[in-house]
Amino acid sequence: MKYKMAIINLNKKQFEKEIGKLDEKMQDRIAMFGTPIEKINNEEIQVEIFPNRPDLLSYQGFKRSFLTFLGKKTGLKKYKINKPKKDYKVIIDSSVKNVRPYTACAIVKSLKLNDEKIKELIEIQEKLHITIGRKRKKIAIGIYPLEKIKLPIIFKALEPDKIKFILLEMDREMSGLQILQRHPAGRDYAHLLAGKAKFPIFIDANKNILSMPPIINSQLTGKITEKTKDVFIECSGFDFEILKKCLNIIITSLADMGGKIYQMELKYKNIKITPDLTPEKAKISLENTNKLLGLNLDEKQLKQLIEKMGYDYNKGGVKIPAWRIDILHEVDLIEDVAIAYGYENFIPEIPDISTIGQENSKETIKRKIAEILSGLKMLEVSNYHLTNKKDEFTKMGISKKQEKDFIEVEESKTDYTLLRKYLTPYLLKNLSENIDSEYPQSIFEIGKVFKLQKEEINERENLAVAITPGNFTEIKQRLEYFLKMINVKIKIKEPEEFPLHFIDGRVAEIILGESDLMSKQMKVVGGDGRRKEKPNSETLNKRIGFVGEIHPKILKNWKIKMPVAIFEINLEEIFEKLG
């Protein structure tokens, strides 16, 4: 899934007062910063923020980074953080483990809020919800007036009928289920709590409910006004590291409004302290930078450019702001060097080689396949190469003992830690995330899959097609039609063994070729039920995949209510035959 592009509204008068006159040159600088202007009127500037920079989703965050880009305040901005006071605690109850297991919290004091700042605060909250929060699925944010809360705070989960409070901007009490059924926000986000026996809540020492994330705040404890001086902020979700980054984005924006940041003690099994603005450290090579960008910078120039993007630099070492979530690799730092240098300053060069361009034959075949399947009113999807054990194995009915030949990524920054072995799990994931969409649904993907063979990574192109509701006959017809259109002949054969996610008796293996000389010698590879045909010397037939109906147990794991039929084939043999 990709983050959604966001548009932020900047107050034009405030911009010109604190940053500079919005003349043609300034507009050019905004565009070259990587934030193109969408629209300008007498009161507002609409700026497009790309999804890799959620730290720019508020005026304060944009101003901080843009001023460094202009060279007015270069280097890493420092913020003072006050240690937690005695009662600045949040107790995380074990009941939230299977609902929304993590939270990162902070207190910001001495704010001087007005309508403009409150509007900005609401806007950054909602923009973060939409982008890195993925419509509150990954992250939910709550901001509360501290004067109406008694510390410490408890984060726990209760049965829906035990949750009762007056919702924000309402005058009557609702229970947890009533919120999901009757309130607009509850109906919009009800799917995030669907199937949960308990719902998460934040509650203070007076047993007043602050909010029911990811839905809505309480009217009593969750409304910010111009009289609010001190606020409590919580971010709840499933990835503690991302929650910390999100919290850092919010608290630094509030600090830029004049607020004072205070840490809080989070009582998990182990005590955690948030927020933490300690910069991350990384390396950047002058040689790699010049090679990648085609420049001839010296170290002094590299230091000037990297610090124009808000970093600190010293002898190849870079300190990365704690609110930047987009820096994962040296290449990301080099990209910022390019932005600071100015893309308009790069001189295009024609390579000193003579070649005749031609489309790769594999790409031609892939495009033809996509056109045929699209002509059958099927929707093409494109998923990540990375996945996780839950999706790749657990939900597909594969036990830990059967997990073999997969490639795991070391030190992954997300919960996506494996290179996918098949496309089928991702198609089931796509269908499971669209169970409320109109039926029938027909999707396909052409993409790379990876397998470990003799300590080496084997990479190949696969095609997978899924239909729902669908049965064996329907999916077989689509398989045969598409292969007929590319003039490839196959045979469908009942397998002795097959992938565990198919229904026995409703699955077949797909054999490439016309020969009737089929070898019956089969060898199991791995513990997932898959096998490789061991052909005799008389036949050139090769198995390229399986077609069948998905087992009800697997559909239940994915919470799919309709029958699903899928085929997945290895395209490498087809490339070889048609190439």
C-alpha cells in the first residue's frame, strides 16, 4: 500500500512575514524544495507534500525545513526536552495486546493557541492519519487539554458495553457499539475494530475516558480551545518505532509554536520514555555522492549541502533529525544533497556510446499478457516484493516446520521481513482488504518472486490470477483462454501432491507442452506440499504452476467470505518458449 499525497494550506500573510515575500523567485524555491505549489490566492498557499515527508504536513514543520533549504537556518535544529515529572506516566495494560498494542505519549506546556494554531493542529493530526496512519489503521492520534485530565493515564481495552462516554461535539453518552453504529466517525472506522472482543480506551486517574482510538475523543477531556495552555498527546498503533516518529513530528511542531516539551514514562513490561529526539546516525560517502549525482563536490561543499537539508555533518557522519521517517539508506541522503544542490543546476549529458534501443522481449510478453487479462475485465494489482511470516505462512496454513527456502531481510525497518515466494498470498490479501467492495472481483499480478536455492537467491517472474466468487471451472477457462491468446499449449493434470492452500479434488497442476509422455516420478521440495517434476529423458514437459479453489480454512484466515479460485504460474518457461 502507498501513502496518499497530501495538500497543506499555508497562511500567505504568515508565510511572507516569517519566511519571505512570495514572489516568482520564492515560488521557484518552493517547487525546487520538492513541494510544488498547487494553488495561490490572497489568503492561502496550497502546497503539495509528497508521501515520504510527513514532517512537512504542518506550517511549522514546513517552515523549519524550508528555512534550512533557503540557507537561513542550516543544520540540525535542537529542541529542549524536560524529563518526566512524578505523575507523568501512562500505564499500558496487557488487555490492549491483541487490539492496539503500543502507544507513544508526550506533554507540551505553555502553549498560546489561537484559531489559526488550533486549525493547524487539527490539520496535521488529520494529514498524519491519512498518510502514515493509513486512514487510522496504522496510527491514531489524540490531543487533549491537560487541565481536564488527572494523571497518570491508563491505556487498556474493555468490552464494548462497558465503554460509555460523551463524544466530542455531542451532548449525550454512547457505548462502544453505539459509537460504531450511530456516529459518522464510528461508521467510517468501524472496520478497524471489527471482530474485536474488546475496544481500546485511554482513561485518566479519575476514571474519565479520554478517547476510544482510533475513533473519537471525549467531549469532557478531548476538546482543545484557545484557553488550553498544556496538552497531552498520544499516538497509538502497531509499530512502536513509527509511533515515536509520528509523536516527534507533532511535538516539534508544537515546540515551534512556543510550547515546552515534557517526556512521559510508559509502563510496559519494561519502562519506555517518550518522546526521544536523539538524532539517528548514518554515513554518507563523498565518492558515492559524486558518482551517483555526476558531480565533483569536495567535502566542504558536501557539508554545506547536507546541512541545507536540516542535518548535521562531520567527516562523513550525518545526524538525522528524529522526526524524519524517510531516511533508510545512504541513497536517501544523497537525494537530499541533490535537492540542496538544485536539480535546475544539473547539466544534461549525452552518453558517449552508440546503441539502438529495443524493448526487452520479456517486457513485451508481460505487456501482452496484461492486455489480454485486462480485456477479460480483470484489474491489475502491484504489491511489494517484501512480505511477512504471518501473511506468507501462517494465513496460508503452513506450519513453522514447513517454512523453508525463504529469504529473510536483516534489520528490516518495518514488519515486512521476507522476500515473497509466491504471489498468491498477496492476491488473497488484496481481496481481504476489499471485502466491502462490489462483487465479482477479478484481479491479477505479474511480478517477481524469490526462493533460496543452494545458498543463492533464485529470482523469477510469476503470474497469478484470482477471481471471487469463483470455482475451478471458471478459473481454468481463464487460464486456457489467456494461454491460447499467446499461443502456448498446456495440459491440466490431477496432482498427487499440491500446495496446502487448495481444496483436495479441486486443484490441478499446469504442465507446459503437448507430449503425452508424462513422468510419474515426483520429488517433494520443502514442507509446503509443493514438488518438482523429475522428467524422464523422453519428455520435455514441465510443470509451471497450479490452478484450483482456495480451501475454506485459508479463506477464514484471511476473513474472506466468498469462494476464491486462483492460478499461479512461472512465466520464465513461457518467456523461454516464446522468446
